[in-house]
Amino acid sequence: MPGQDSNAAALRARAKSAAPDEFPQPRPYPPRWLIIATLLILCAHGALLLSTLADWRVTLDSGYHVSLARAYGEHGMVPWDRINFGPAGRPNLQAPLMHMVVGATGRAMGGTGGDYVLANAMLAAVQWAAAMATAAFFALLLGGPWAMLLAAALLSGAGFAATSFAAGIPSGWLFILTPWAIHLFLRRRLVWATIATSAAIYVHIAGLVTVPLGILVAAVLSRRWRDLVFVGIATAIVTAPYSLHCLRYLGWFSGVRNYSPLLFDPMLDILGLVGLIAALGRRRDNVLLLAWAAAPAAWVFQDPGRFIVQSGLTASVLAAVWMAARLVRMRGPRRTVCVTAIAAIATFCPFGMPAFAAEAAWAAGIRYPRALSWKTAEALAGAIERHAPGGQLVADYQPALCPAIAVYAPIACDKGHWVEVQPRVDPADALSAASKVYVLPLAPGDAALQAMARRGWLRAWGGAADSTVVTLITRAPLEAAAAAAGQIVASEAAWLSAHAVNNSLRGGEWLMILSPAALQTRRAQLLEQRERAGRIQLALIVYTCALEPAFPPQAARMRRAARDFGVTASFLGDGLALGFESDAAMARLKWRLGLLSFAARSLDRQPPPDAEFERALDETLGVYLVTRGATFSERPPGASQAWFFALPH
């Protein structure tokens, strides 16, 4: 009929003028062997990962996220974070979705700390699988079955990119949901696009910018203004409770940024960049890819390290689509050989850290570097609950570790994690040193610790093999405390100045992980320098407490110095801080420690307080830890650069 012919002609004309991403052409079903090859690659990685589900690799952030998840599981919504920055806490501006899922799962499994840890590991495994499936799906959609295989191999084989999703942190879900929201928008599935966009916002605070930017770019390139208005308004309504909550407490953002380390997967990153350049040359044909690549642009300024590793998901698809377009020109056997070679290189030797090697090493029992030990956190929580007085603030030597203890015990931390949100004036800074429970980087039988316990100044309540729970029970006489502090600081600072090494692995040193004897020697060396810095922290805590009645301003400065020396101890010996600092920063620290050792000798020769010692202490910490006024920072903002030089070249 004439009417039907005109409608069909209009549809053909519209399809011809539309961008390919709006109306993707149906592709033939992928050959069975390509599907099998893709699944074999992913299953090999997945099997290694799942074999360690009971001791899942986590990041420094994981203790914070799991402790919040437990709070959600036990209390429902958690608008106020009472774990970090105690005793007053802070508004909880973390997006709730992932924490609610882990919290509900952990509560259903039994509600113990171990249940929440296992629930987090299970969701992390799901996140890794979702990232791999996302890469394979969009590569298949945009580049065909060869691209599917290549994308899966590139992403799963890239050591840092794959691990960033296996760690199971909220930003991983944000990077996974972003392409789905854009894809659904371009397919005019507007309700589903709204759901995906809202889920991204509710999973990470950066979703307020990331996914809307991606959809905006897609709308501009495809001229979908009406669809943009619909999704924008609908998303704003759905996410209004969380958005308004963040706006209400906007003044709590500190301006401190603890950047993730810069970690590169050379093969994936370079091919992804080439694919992006090729896509830019044909913008109308690559609306989805370009919008997806542009969406996380704000991360370049907020956290460039996180942008690089988790944009590996986008890079894998960009690279695979570009390579698939080149492979189409080859004959069948030659193309098969090329794809097999590329997939093998991406899996076993991607010109950087291979994920397969890291997964196999962890599965074989080589658990280094370990960012967080749940067993240690559980042991410390048990010591605090059994022995330390209830209701006191817990001051961990590394404040980012304290929330991991909160997974197993209902505690409040002095400082804490995610320092981007913190009180402008922290009431904890005014509390007496004697009012806190300390977790120190010292073995329970440490000689300096036992000597002070025998003098009746403190009590050690046990804990883990390398960390001890301590409380002050008597205020030491000022002169005696000063003399003890002077002796300990002078001795330990001199040793560190002469013998300390940077906590990093460079070049061929990564092979040390494969040698149990060499690895044990290295870890013993790092543990010793961590303990020696911990003794300095212990001495400063006792000295601070003695200073408080007569010299409050000096005591306040000494409290901060003691906390900073605890963080320094962490940087010198913990796996979580591997590569945080550069060799240049380490050299500056050793030089200043020598001067500090000399200044500390005067503590037992003149009446305290000693201004020269305080100055030397501040200068020592100032060359290693970068702080911002009175605002607390977990690690130096520039430390991300150190990781690049720690990578094998």
C-alpha cells in the first residue's frame, strides 16, 4: 500500500542517516571456537581468583568499605559515619548501594565480621566478572567476534586494570555501569538508561558527574536533546535524596586528595590510546565509544591513578575494535594466528605486570604485597574488646587501617579513612593522649614497650604478632618521660638514618616475590624499620602525655607528631604502602632522621619542653609527609608518582 511504502522509505532513510550506535546492525552469531576461546581465557583467570575467595586480595580502601557495610547491615541507612573521625564522626557522603548489598548479604550469612568480609569478597568476584562481561559484550557489539576475544584477553591479562575490578571497590561498579547507561540511552531505552544512571550515582559519589557527562556527550553527538531532557529529569528525581544529602554537607569536604598510585598496563594503555585516536577520526560511527571514553574525564583531576587503571575497561574495547578492523583485511589462517598471538601476549606477557602471574602467585600462597590483613584486624579487635576500657577512641598507627578493626568490633577511630570528608576542627585533636586506645606497630614483647610497662606508665593488652593494643595508665613524670623519649628517639632515628631502605620494588626486584627466602629477608628488613619507627611513636605518646598539664600547646604539637610517626612507620614497612614514596623522599627522610637523632640527645639534659627537638621533629616529618594546615592527610598527595618508577622497565 502507498502508506506502508512511504513509512518503510522513511524508516530506511532514518536508518541510513542515523549514527551506527543508534541502530547497530545485527551481527552474525560468533563462531563457537571464538566463544570457547574467550571463555577459556576468562575461566582460567576466574578459577585462580575464586580459589582464594576465603583470603581475597583487597586494597587499603576495603576495610573502610566493609566497616560501613556492616553498619548498613546492622542499622539500615547510615547518614552519619560514627566509625571515622570519632568521637563526633562526620556525615556519611559515600554512596550507599554497594555497602547496602554487602551489608545485607553479610547480615544474612550470620552477621559476624568474617561474614561481612566474605560477602565483600563474593561481590568483588561478581564485579570482576561483570567487568570482563562488559568488555566482551561491547567489543562484540561494536567490533565483532574477533574484537570480543581480544577485549577479554587484554582486560583480564592487564595486571593493574584487572586487579582494580577484582578488588571490588565502589568506583569499579561506576566504571562498569557507565557504558551500559550510555548504550541504553542511545538505544532509546530511556527508563533503563535512567535506572543505570541512577545506580551509578548511588554506587559512587563521582557518579553525579561521570555518567551524566557521558550521556551528555552521547546526546550531543547523536542530537538526542529530548531524550537527554527526559533522562536528566528522571535521574535527578530518583537520585534527589542522595544528591541533597551531599549538598547539605558540602562544607565538610576538606580539599585533601589522596591520589591512587599511577599504575600502567603498557600493552592495554597504548593500544587503547591508538583505538581512541582512530575513533575520534570517525565520530559519527563511534558515538558510544567516544561518550564512554569522555565520561570519566573528571577523574583526571580528582584521582588520575584511578582513572588510568579503571579506564582500562574502556581501553580494552577501543583497542579490540581497532584491531578487529585491521584483522578483517587478513585471510582466515593468518588472522587466526595473529589473534592467537595477541591474546597469548596479553595473557602471559603484556609488557607490564601480568594479571595471570599475580593471580597464580596469590593462589600459590605468595601473599605479598598484602594491603590489609583481616586476621590481624580481627586479633586487634579481640584485644580491644577483651581488655581495653570501653568507649575510648582507637588511635591506630595507620588511621586508614582502623576501620578494618571496626569490621570486627564496635569502635570509633581517631581520624580514619576517606579523608576527603572530615571536620574542619576535629574534637579528637583536643583529647588527652591518656584518653585513647593505641594500636602500635610493635610486637607485644617489644623491649621498649615492656620497659615502659614495668615503670607503670602503660599497659600492653596483646593483639597480633606485629601490632599491639596499648593504653596509658599513669602520667609519667615529665623529666623521666623526656629522658626516656630522648634515648629512644636518638637511638632509633640514628639506626633508621643509617640502615632504612625505601619500601618499594624496582626493576628485577619484583622477581624477589618468587623466592621465599629472598622475600622473607626483605620483609624482615621492612618489619624491623617499621618497628623502630613505632618505638619513636611510642616514646612521643608517653612524652606527650607528660607534657599536657604544664605545656598544652607543645603537647598538642607532639600528639600530631606521634600520629605522623605512626603513619611513617606504616610507609616504611607495610605492604599497603609499597611504592608510596620515592627514593628521593626516602633520602631526605634519612638525612633528617640523622639530625633528629642529634637533637633528641638534649631531651634528658635540659628542662622540657625542648624547642630545638620540636623543630627537628617537624622538619623530619615535613620532608616525608605532606600535610595541609591542620587538615589530616593519610599519605602525601604527590606519592602517586613513586609507583611509576617502581614498575619493572
